[in-house]
Amino acid sequence: MSKELIIRSSSNAVDFALSKDGKLIELHKEDKDKSFVVGDVYIANIRKALPGLNAAFVDVGYEKDGFLHYHDLGPQVSSLQKFLKGIKTGKQKNYDLKNFPFEKDIDKNGVITDVLKSNQTVLVQVVKEPISTKGPRLSSELSFPGRYVVLVPFSNRVSISQKIQDREEKDRLKRLVKSIKPKGFGVIIRTVAEGKKVADLDKDIQKLMNRWRGMCKKLKNAHHPSRVLSELNWASSFMRDIFNDSFTSICTNDEELYEQIKDRVASLLPDKESIVKLYKKQTPIFEKFGIERQIKTAFGRTVSMAKGAYLVIDHTEAMHVIDVNSGNRSNKTKNQEDTALEVNLISATEVARQLRLRDMGGIIVVDFIDMRKAENRKALFNHLVEAMKDDPAKHKILPPTRFGLIQITRQRVRPAIKIKTREENPNGKGEIEAPIVILDKIKADLQKLIKKDHKNLSLSTHPFIAAYLTKGFPSPRSKWFFDHKRWVKILPRDAYTYLEYHFHDKDGNIIN
């Protein structure tokens, strides 16, 4: 298995493409002037506290006020407010919490107005970026993520990732962290801490303590609202959270990013430093690594898959809906139930990839092809759970209903990625789906036919697609000839739908 990270830097944004075995699985875009990134900490004022919603609207400098619910205050919000007031008045000069007297935990079932008042100063952290018409979602329970641990001020709790299964390792890590953690701070032990020595954990904690102290120094003279701590850029946070020894290549066209990532890799896994490369060629980096093509084919409303199946993805304000279709596929060796299971399993793998690739969140409903057998529905459910196992976003999958529907909830902290895949209609008004969307599918079918030694092939397709395949030099058809030594006759068919095509043999019989 190969994992590659391709980073494209431009004047106003940085794009990150993560691929696994050559297939794009994650795509992120970071605007260089972007505000309100998840993890940023702001000092702000309460605009209005509403007991009916049990929440407060907070002015953080965005066009829409941030939303702070009572349950996101954290049990020690009173201690945080006392600490913040001490810094603002100059009474609190020591930023370590070793001798700081904690306040009593707030009532779990309390009311927002019992804790916060209008115009009161608060310290909040962004937990969800602004989405659609909503402002950022906020929390007063601050946390500072590091490579191996997460530091939580105003807490004494030590917890550990559930992904660490070994009981002895859990006990060892908890024992080590309890011996080195600063008083007044809680620690969450991350999955990558498994097997690490106490020196590694202590170094990580000290780095986070320095971030905490640096933030506190800014609070006294900070105007309201303002950002007092910035989350690391995506490249740095990626190296912190996801990077491991399974990566085979990291390539960027930005020299500054190259040096930054190389230093980071050298500190984490010195033997992997050589995988970081600076791209200097004239061909755009996303074109060179096939990312641009995959973006075109993966972000349309229709997503083609193996064996003729395809997905139709629709986005609404309330949810995302995915429809699974078997397409023009026919398999005479299998009955309808087996065919449905095969298509559904292929689709489940692609659905898992699409959710991660588009960063879709909230409620997702997938309409799989109906299957009568309970064991087949269970096999589909288990396959989807396994396919989504590597998804870093929190998610929950419900078993399929009798109607073949599977419901998924997936954590959404950023707006879903939407990329324009339609192009201007060259023969009239409006737009059409980019021809490249089905080009890969046609090419795959052609390769299968050539393997079966079919000759004198012709292809009937929509006039738009026919024009795309034959125009220019080298045209896609010319490239087919250079690759396979087969000349394919292209026949435009006005009656065909845009995504419809058929290969014919020398006698005109349909063979795909």
C-alpha cells in the first residue's frame, strides 16, 4: 500500500491531496487569509444569553455571531472565568495552574444565564467552522492537541484513546502521564502514543504548556474580539495528527512548505525524511500526479464505478442523499440477488471514499439496491463499517432498513467540499458535465475489450463526447492508438443521452 500527499501552493490558497494506492481519498483547501479555523481560541464578548435555547451568541468578529451552548461550557468554566478576570486585572501573573484555586463544577442541568451574562468577556475555542448561514460553533472547554497527547486546562482527568486495545499498554501510558502531567491540567492520550517512552510524552506536554503560556500572555492587552491562539496550518496539523511510517511520498511545489515539512518529518521519523520532495517541473503538480483528473471525475453529481455501476449524489440543506445504481451492467452467470450484493459492496467502498473526500457531514442517507436475504444486508453493513474504519471524522452507521436504506451521521466541523465539474456548453447555452467524467470509464471498457482481442472496434456516443475524443492533437483517440495499437472508429449519436455509449464489433453488434 502506498500513501502520497501532494501539496499545491498558489498565491491565495494551499491545496492538499491525499491519495492511497493512486486513488484520491482526501482533499483540503486552506485559504491563506482564512479566519475561524477549528482549534483557534478567541477572547470575545457575550452578545446575548438565551435561556430558551440554553445557549449564548458570542461576538467573535464574524458576520454571524458564534454559538455557545451550555453543554459546551465545560464543568470548570467558572474557574476559567476567574482565571481570565485575574489576568485582565493584573492579579493573575502566574499562568501555571499549580496553586490556582478551582471553583466548583457547574450544574450539568443548569441554565446558561446562571453562568454567563450579556457583555461578559469569555475565552472560547472554535469547534466547528462557519457553515452556510450559521456562525462558528464554540466551546469554553479549551483543549490543545499535540502529537501524542491533548492538554486540557482546568482538569485533573487522564483519559486514553479507545483505539488502544492492549490493557497493559493503557495502564502503562496512564501511569507515565500521571507522573509527569502538570497540576491543574488534564491529559488525553492519543492513539499514536502507543509504545512511546516517557521522554517523548513529556516533551509533547512541555510544548503544549508553552503554547498555553504564550496565549495567556496575550490576554491582558488583547482587544475584544480577537484571536489569541491560532491552530497550526493544515500541513503542520496533518503532520501532527495523521502522518506515520505508511507514507511513501510527500511532494510540494512550495519551497517554504518543503523545508517546513522536511524538518517536521525529520523530527518525527528521521528515516522517512527522504520521501519529502520539492516539485520544480513546468507541468502543474496536480496534473502531473493525476489529481486534477480525479477531481473532475469524483466531484460531479454522478460518480462512475467499476462494472458499470454509478452513484448519484444530491446535497440538500438538511442532509446528503446518495442513490446506488447498477447502470447498464448485466451478468448472466449470477442471479439478481448476487448481482445486487456485488454492486452494493462496490458502492459501499466508494461511498466511504466520497464521504471522506468531499468531507460530507451531518445526516447521509444511502439508497442501496434492495436485497432480500438478511445475510446479504448484514454483509453490506459490515463491509461499509470496515470501509469507513480509517475515516478520522467521528461517525455512526445504522444497519440497513427493509427498503435498503443505510443512514449515516458524520461529524461536520467544516463546510462540505463542493467543486464545480460542469463546463460551458460549446454548442449552445447552459452547461454540461465535463467530458472527462466518463472518459476514464470508456477507457477502462476499451482496455477490457482489447484484452479479449476484439478488433475493428467502433464507439457510439453522444456528439459532445465524440467531439471531445476526436478533436485536438494528440486527441484521446490518438492516445488510445499509441497505447494499444488499435484504431477506434467514433460514431456520434444524437439519440444517445450524455452518459450513454456502446462499443460495437466489426459487424455492428454491441459488445459492452
